[in-house]
Amino acid sequence: MVCLWASKRVGRPVKWVSDRTEAFLTDAHGRDHRSEAELALDADNKILGLRVKTIANLGAYMSLFSSSVPTYLYATLLSGQYDIPAIHANVKTVYTNTTPVDAYRGAGRPEATYLLERIMETAAREVGLSPAEFRRKNFIRTFPHQTPVIMCYDAGDYDATLDAALKAADYDGFAARKAEAASRGKLRGIGLSCYIEACGIAPSAAVGSLGAGVGLWESAEVRVNPVGSIEVLTGSHSHGQGHETTFAQLISERFGLDTNAVSIVHGDTDKVQFGMGTYGSRSGAVGMSAIVKALDKVEAKAKKIAAHLMEASEGDIQIEGGELKVAGTDKKLTFTEVALAAYTAHNLPEGMEPGLKEGAFYDPTNFTFPAGTYVCEVEVDPDTGKTEVVNFVRRR
């Protein structure tokens, strides 16, 4: 705000850059947990229950999302990739004389993964099982899977990502590499992390039940111009993720058009309808889904117009290579010709409104749950403590 004020005063652009000390003192920090966890197993080393007690530091005062991060975004993912019949999580938040925390790089999910994977590793070693096999023994394999902590996973194949990661890391050959390192006076270690994410935060009713004053939907409008170019208005704002490219590719692939014929408009409140923005890994899952719903409406109308103009059945119209074709014949119209026909409106199906512009709102019924496995192998010099990452593998 001071920069804006100063810029108006001097009539020139004003830029402020913080040094690292200023950033550490004033920027929101990510997380500060102190947790205790207990894992119960049966005689066959299957998990019976998990109990977690967490004290989460909010800093000196409440920030925007600070209270939801260690609760709604942390405790709800404590099941991870594992079939855990009972989970009890007690989270207490405290104020301290430190920098406030807020949503930052995963917000809650890394904390849950770290705690769960540490206790899975510890349990495997205590019962004498390979950490990989202990995890595999307790994977969820039937979907949809309702966890004890709200989330219901729709799909997943955790064995596949674990197998792929172990193969890429040559997990079976680790013992030989460890022995070779020992012959050089070095220590070798290998670790796993099987993570799950909750992306595309949803649905609106879920946060409504918690007292939120906002929905979690996203909106989109697809405007096909008379010359066949397309303008997409989206409520998902790009912060450098490349929406201008990926969103344009979505439209290009649907209609067989060049991406240069597609423009993406975001962040312009004079043009864009209401939107919820970009956060919680939702641009693809929610923002692009809203665009797809609008595209479905545009495609349906374009096919009706094309079928009418070519005296064909609507079900026989196919879109391919920027053209609308009648299957099994040589009849076809370019996408531009159909767009122009929609706006000249000289010959439209009876009762159809002119134009080719459609909007949509998308409110997901659930999160999406991407998952995968990390394998990290390190070598340590026991005399100096110097640690070298010799291999790092991720499969998802």
C-alpha cells in the first residue's frame, strides 16, 4: 500500500524489495507443530488404530487460513495411503510471540505426511519388517474408501507407485551399495515416503458446515467469436503456473483449433464473472473443469447448428481438425463457418438463440487425491557429518 501511495505522489513506478531479515520477520511462516503419535498393530502387523496429539503454533495473531491448516487440512489426511480403521486426532492451537503462520506450500498436507511416514518407518523397524513391505501390507486396496477422518478416497493404486519407485531406485540392491560404502568408511541410508494429497478443495457445502462465508466452486465463460476465435474467461487466476498455455490447449484439443486462436482472460474484474481464484491445487481440478462444462455447452450448440445446416442428425456430427463433419459422408463445415452462422442467425434451428457463448459453474463433490512414493538414498561421512543425496526417485 505504501508503494502505491508513493507512486501516486511522485508520478513514477515504485518498487519495494525486502531483505531476508525483513522477510523472516514479516512474511507468513508455514508451520510449527509439536506432535505425539501412537500406532496400534495386530499380531499380523496390520494397523488397528492411530492416535495423534498435536500442538500447532499460530504465531502472535490469527492470519487468514492459520486455524484451518492444522485442522481441516492436516487432521483430515492422517490416514495417508493406509487402511486405518480408527484414528483419533486432538489438535490444539496456541498463540506465541512468533511470526504468524498461514497457508504455505501444501498447507497441512506435508505435516500429515511427515508425521504418518515417520511413525510407519519407526513401526516397520520395531516389528522387524522391511519399511516397504510394512507399508504394502497396510495399503488401501478397495475403493471408494471412507477414512475415519472425513475424507473419502475415490480411487488409487498405491502398490503401483511403490513398485515403480522401488524399481527405479534399485531398492533390492541397496544392501550391496551399503556394504560398498562401508568399505570406504561411509554410511548409507535409504528412506521411503508414501504420500497422499487432497487437491481442488471442495465442496462448498463442506466448508459451509464449518462456518465459512464463501463457496469453493469455480466459474468459466467460453465466448466463440463470429470469426471462430475463442475467448475464455476464467475465475482461476494465474500466478505463473502457465494457465494461458494449459487452458488454451484444452480448448485447442477439443475443437482442433490452433492455440493462437484462443485467448485466456483472468484477473480482469471488468470482464471476468465471479471466481474463487487459485489456491489449494485447484486450477486444474476445479478451474479447468468449469471450462470443460462450458465447452460441453458450446459443443452441443455448435453440433445442433451444424446438423441443421447440413441436414443431418445431430448424433452424426463429429468435430475433428477444426471442422464439424457428418460421419460417413464428405459433408463438413469449418468451425469458423459454424461460428459465423451462429451470429448471422439467418438459418438456425427453430427457437435457438443466436450467438455461441456459454458459461458454467463447477462445484466439486469431493477433493481429488493424487498420491505417490518418494525414495531417497544418502551417503554420510561419519567423521564430518557431510551428507550427499546419491539418488532421489519420485513416482506418482
